[in-house]
Amino acid sequence: MYTTQPCRHGEHDQFLYYLLHAYKNYQTLLAQTNRIDFAHLQKCAYDLLQKEQVHKHITHDLRYILVDEYQDTNYIQEQILLSLARATGKNNLFVVGDEDQALYRFRGATVRNILEFARKREFEGHNLYSRIRTKKGKHGQTFP
């Protein structure tokens, strides 16, 4: 589908050619310098959890999972969390988030994760509609 030469069919095809070329160079540079980016790091963690021996080693003492800012998780992060939670034996996953404060869409986060969490049959979901914020006192202490 992609060639080693720029396409002459239009700007869109040429843009894709240069984008592919830049991505290949980026991947080569990462490999040459023994580095990975954030997306690849997440994929590595996910892949490790797919290996039964590693999964058992990581999760053997795991009892509870608590996630704050769940509205800012992406698909692979959610899959990692669900895998860890299933290993607790009771699907002990507690998530907190506010769909109105979703900020990390540019990093692949999807507010859908929190909106659809209560629909996951293996997890019990409850929506809390009141907001609890802390206030700072004059000496720096926090209280509701």
C-alpha cells in the first residue's frame, strides 16, 4: 500500500507518505537509543500481564485497586486495570472520576471508560452526584 517514494495522487497521499516516513524514523531512533515512549510502555505492561506466570507474580497479594481520575484513562490502561482487578478474586476495583473534567483526550484517554463503567456486569457500579472538595485553613491544613 505504501511505497518508498512520495505518491503523486494528491496532497493527502503525500502527507501519509511523509507521516509514515517520520514514524518509521521515530521508531528506529527509539530502538537505537534503547528507549520506549509512553504508549509503548503501556503496551509492554499489558503484554506482560497476558503472560500467566508474570500475571500471577504481580497479582498474588493484590486485594484492592483504587483509581482516581478514571475519566482520563485510555483503553489499554483500562484493560490493565480490569485484569488486575479480576485477580483480586472479588473484582475489587474502585474508580473515581468526573466526566466533566476529562483532560487527556490528546493522549488517547476516553471519557467513555467512566461513563460505561457502571454497565460492566462483573463490577458493581454506583454513581455519586455530590462533589466533595477540601478547603485549606490558614495554617495549610485541609478539611471538608
